[in-house]
Amino acid sequence: MTGTPNNSGKTVLVCCGTGCLANNSMEIYKELKKRVEALGPGFAVRPVLKTTGCNGLCEKGPIVNILPDDIFYCRVRVSDVDEIFEKTILRGEVIERLLYLDTSTGRRVRSHKESEFYRRQLKIALRNIGQIDPASIDDYIERGGYNALKKALFEMSPELVISEIERSGLRGRGGAGFPTGYKWRQCKRVNSFPKYVVCNGDEGDPGAFMDRSIMEGDPHSVIEGMIIGAYAVGSKKGFIYIRDEYSLAVRNVSKAIEDAYSRGFLGRGIMGSGFNFDVEVVRGGGAFVCGESTALMASIEGRVGEPRVKYIRSTEKGLWGQPTVLNNVETWANVPVIIDRGADWFAAIGTDRSKGTKVFSLVGKVKNTGLIEVPMGITLREIIFDIGGGITGNGKFKAVQTGGPSGGCIPEALLDLPVDFDSLDRAGSMMGSGGMIVMDETTCMVEVARYYLKFLSEESCGKCTPCREGIRRMLEILEDICAGRGQEGDLELLLELSETVKEASLCGLGKTAPNPVLTTIKYFESEYLAHIRDKRCPAGVCRKLTSYRINTDLCRGCGLCAKKCPAGAISGKPGAPHIIDVSSCIVCGTCREVCRFNAVEVIGGRSE
Amino acid sequence: MRVIIDGKECEAGYGEYILDVARRNGIHIPTLCHSGALPGQGSCRLCIVEVAEAGKKKVVVSCLYPITGEIEVTTNSERIYRMRRNIVRLLAARAPSGEFIKKLREEYGIPEETRFKVDEKEKCILCGLCVRACEEIGLSAISTVNRGTTKKVAPPFEEPPEDCIGCASCAYVCPTGAIEVQEFEGKRVIWNRAFELLKCAGCGRYFITRQQYEYIKNKHGIDMKEPLCDRCRQKSTAEKLIHLL
């Protein structure tokens, strides 16, 4: 492939999100910059170099994207810089081996926008990410940034802004899906000042990085959304709560706030209107529970991050007892687009009751992992098999866990479920903030439930009894089951405790915590029974309940398993079936992984 | 404003909590973390009730649910009883040795715990009343530390608390007697810190720590010439009044 030999007006985007940075992308940027700066005076139009936020393709990073030809290079190394500079930047040639590999066709595509992974997506919240330098307010403005704010301030009344958001059907992207416009209206109605707007950037789900990506890659979209929201409800002060582990997000958002002040988008008399608004960053200590709105507010106030009952809504009594609108990062990032392009445009995307798009972090046993933004109503099957490219290693799909640690596991039978707030709820899971973990046949569902309950037992704030003590005891039962100490009646007890934790807990953390247990019991009960009654882990994960045997009919005697076994437990002559010595086997599963003939079988735990 | 609690019609003020209305009408709802003197916390969840409003039923804590409309409350449905019993079981599995917990366990017919690991010596149920009381006094000498299963109540760095005045309000509000207070030889020891006790100028009984006496004096600007215990103060006030008459 050769492109047009044209070096004028080229823009080189180097992804400098957390994932790519960890893989040395800053070095790549610096090396490219050196070469660009060393260019002789013969170049009328110099290539422009930019660092961008996270493209959400961390597994394929570092990423270098060259515009306007949109040549998309993945897994770039510093040693590739010379070639990229000489061939692509100067001569417009494409380096085939660095191109994005489309797993659905097995072919490399010039722009990843041609891939199945990208084509199915619709970028609204992520509209600018990877395309702009997050540290440059001009980049944001160039792509239409702060237009919506201007429109809101000068062409719309606060009332009209709220009704526009209401008509758009936007629902909170943080998990519960509360209608955003309705929340704003509740807050506007309360005649008590000051009022506050808060951005929840405490994303704590393991494996989720939607909000981080937005805050790092397009901080102005969040700030613009908040100014519009503040104008609508009559607030003069906002807080962006970011967990301190997100150091790059803290840095980029802080820089964006500074720049917005210097351009008159924040502060007194915004854009020459009579509207004043200040915003500041608050860094969180990294407790999962501080993603809960009332715990987050307690944390901003400087108190212990514990939730309070919400019989009186935060829109009435929130931060320091004053009316407060709290929305998630992704929700705020959607606001400017809705104001700019209109509620009708937004409402035409998605399903009847879930409008617009949702960002998911698609991870686990799928071929294409990363951040995706898809219209609501897309099926799980489309996400996992079309966008995700199916299960890695041609394994078999078993379940998908949605909604973060307190979401549920959805089985194969429900793969055609449309992804929207209500359908996921009905399946016993939830939208959550958008984590999506795909699991294959080698995953033990009891162990999955145990894993999430362990996380939740540690992250429960410990204020209320059902959550603190209930989760702890449910975990105790699950640990017993995984270790072969499961008893008759354990499932019934788990279900009964689940009811109490779900119904009687104080906040959303406890109220959703039993979901992993409830859904795995509902959809994978036989696996629990195999653990409890037969003392066997069908997936071969729980060590106490697993041993391996080589099927002599399938084994070709290649010896790979014996070579890889760290315990030296496998023996056999070349060409003849091998044998595992169960007494020295440590059940690590390496033999099963490396066997190319599926000859290693999982059987129940060894009797002691 | 009219509400129905367990079939009984009750009168309630706007914003009044269900628990207060129920108690006024002789309807018993069990509580642990509730104290009339402190703002509600809703942490023990023992006082859960079912509220039916506009055809929908929900589980709420009665100590903090404000009545703002015509609702029907059930304090002891089968479902509520089952969950409350579970909560008592969970609390008893955590802290079996407090008297109050023992009583509750008897009341709900909960057998000796055999399924879960139990720490027989533990008394604290982490209701948070002690922390709230200390905060209310204006000291916040103790706080909950950590979270999840490792949560506990402790002074900063688990050292004898600097801000503590030894008033023992924390121990006084504790429903399970989990906070140890020792008094001997004119000293009170609490949170591993020893406080000097002052004698009542009237009856000669030890009744207040020096720090507590100073704190009250400074905070309320009351200059008691000499410390008097509650009884002797009442007596002296009464005597003064008699003189006036």
C-alpha cells in the first residue's frame, strides 16, 4: 500500500493515555518531535505533533494516528519511530505491519475506523478522545467546544435547558439511570441557595476506565457540561471529585479548569453574560464507596466517606445540606452535545426508555478489548461477537458480567438481550457504570461470585449491619463452597441473606452487592451443586475440588505438558500417552492450557 | 396528617419520623443505634418497616423515614420479621457477648450460631452511637477507622486520645456495653487514658474528671466555684430558691 506522497498539513497524534504512557508512548512522542524539529527549511508545512488522551485501546498501545490520511498504527515501539517518520510522515507510505489487525477478517486495515470493532460504535461521550490534545483548549474549541455553552447562555433560558435535557431522555450514566433532566428540575425547584453541581469521577469498578478516559482525554467536555448544568439549576459552585489514583486525570482536568478560566468560560461574567460559576477539583482517597453520591458528598465535606439515607434527595439537601446536582463524568460529557445538536437528535438514538449511547469497557476473554461506545439497545451478542470479535482462543462463551462488582452474570441464553437500563435490571444485573467482563468455559461461576464478594466485603464502608455483616457471611459461605466445605442448606442461606442485604442495606453498594451471587445461583445452580454435593469444580478452577487426568485416547504423547509442568508431575514416553501423578500435581492448570489435543480432563477433587 | 401503622390510625406531624409516631402510639419497633438525644444514623437497620405509598411497597428504616404523605406502615410483616431476624443473627454472630444482643437473640428465637465463625469476646456492633455522642459534645476524640470487615471504633492512631476529656458519654450511650470504663483510686481509665477524678464539694463523691470540669466551664462559661455533682447542685439550687422566697 502506498499513500499519496503529501506531507503538508499532517497531524500526528500520539496516544498518551495511562496505558500507552506505561508502554513508553511519551518517549515515542519526544523522538518524533526531535525529528520534526530537525526538518530543514525546505518544508513549508511542518507536521503537527500532538499527544492525545486514551483511545481506549490500551491492549493495542502505544497508538500513533496520522491525519489527514487517518493511518492508525498500533503497538508502536521507540525503534519504529525512524521508519514512521521517514516513510509515513515524510513520504505518505503505509507501514503494513504496524496497522490495526481486524480480528473479524484477519486483515490489517489502514484506519481502525474501517474495522468491525470501530464501525459498530457511535461516539458521543468519547467524541473528541484520541482526536484532540487534552491540554489544548484550542483543540476543543476547534471541534465545536463551548458552542453549546454559548447557545445555552445567550439563546436559552435555564428552564429551556432543563426541558431540552428532559426531552433528550438522558439518564445518569453512573449506574442507577436516574433521569438527568428530572434531577435538574428537582434541584431548580428548591428555593435555597447556594446550590452545588458535582461531577462524580470516583470510578472504582475494577477493570473499568470509561470516566478516566474522558477526564484524561477530553476534560473540557465535562467542564462545559457542568457549566451548562449550573446555569440551568442556578448554581455558582461546582466540584469535580476524582480519585487520586487517577493522577493524569487530576492533572488534565486541573489544567483544563485553568485554561477555561483564562478564556472566560469560568469565573465571573462567563462569556460576557451575567452568569458566574467556579469549579474546583477534589481528590478522593480511593474508597469504592465514595462513588456513592452521599458518601462522595461526605468526603468533599471532609467527613468519613459514609453514605446517609436518601429519603430526602440530594437535590433538596446535598452538599453541606444545600441543593445539589450530582452527575457522573459520562453524563456531564453528554450534556454539551445534547444542547448543541438538540434533544431530538439525541432521543433518536437508543431505545424507548434508554436514549443515546453508553460507554463500556469491554474486557475479559474477548479478542478485541477496550473502551467502546455503542447505542443503547444493541444486544450483548453484537457487543461480544461483532465488536469484541468473539472469545479468545476459540473458546466457548459462558457468561458476561455487567455493571461492575455488584452487577450480575448473564448467561448465553440471554445473549440477545438488548443493552439498556431496564433489560439489564430485569436479568438481575445492571448497567452500572459500564464494566463488561466476558468469561469463557474455563471460568468457575462460584469462584466469580466469591471474588466479587471479597471485593465488596473489603469496600463496604461498614456503616450498616446488612452490608457489613451480611456480605462478610455470604463470603464465608462462598469460601467454604470453593474449598470443598460447602454444606446442604448453603444455597438457601445465601438466598435468604441476599434478600436481607438487598432490601435492608443503607445504600446502593449493599442493595446491589448480592447480585453476583443471585445471578450465578439463578443461571448456574448446577455448578454450585457440583461444588457442594459432588465436591467437584466443573470448570477446573477451585483447586481443592479439581484434579486432572490425561485422556489416553486423545493424548499423542507430544510431551509438551510434561515439559511445562512446574511440579514435574507428568511423565510418559514420547509418542505414548502421558500420565499425571495426582499426588505431586499442584493443580495449576498449565497442562490443560498448553495441550493442543484437549487431552487434559478436569475431574473432581482428589479424595484425601 | 394521618398515617396507618399496623392497622392503627395515627396522627403525625409533617416530616416526623415513623419511629417517633409509632412509639407515641404504643407500637414497639426494636432499635439499637437510636438515641433520642442524638441525630439518627440508620446504621443498625433493626428498625426496618414496610411502607406502602401510592400502591408501592418499600423497606425503609423507621428512625429516619420522614412522613410527608399518607402512608401505610407495617412494622412486623412476615418479610420484615424474617429480615430483622437475619439482622439480629448477623449482629449476634459478630458480637455475641453483649447483654442486649443476647436478649434480642432470645426474643427472635435464634439458636447458637454453628454456621459462621464467631468471636465470643466481641461486644461492639459498630452502631456508631459513641462516635456520634463524642461529635455532639464537640470533641470527636474517637472515630470509626478502616472500612468493611476491618472497621472499628478507635481514637486516632489507636493511641490514648488527646482530645478526650474522659466524660464517658461514649460508654454511656453504647447499647452493648462494649466500651470499657474503669474507676479506682480517684482515677477513671477510658480508651487507655487515665483521668484524674474530682470530688463533689457537697457529698465528697468522685463524679467528674478534671478535663471534663474544665471543658464545661470553658464551653458554657459557667464558673462553678467548686464542682458539684448533679444531686448536690440540685440541692444547692433548691436551697438558694428557698432563701429567695
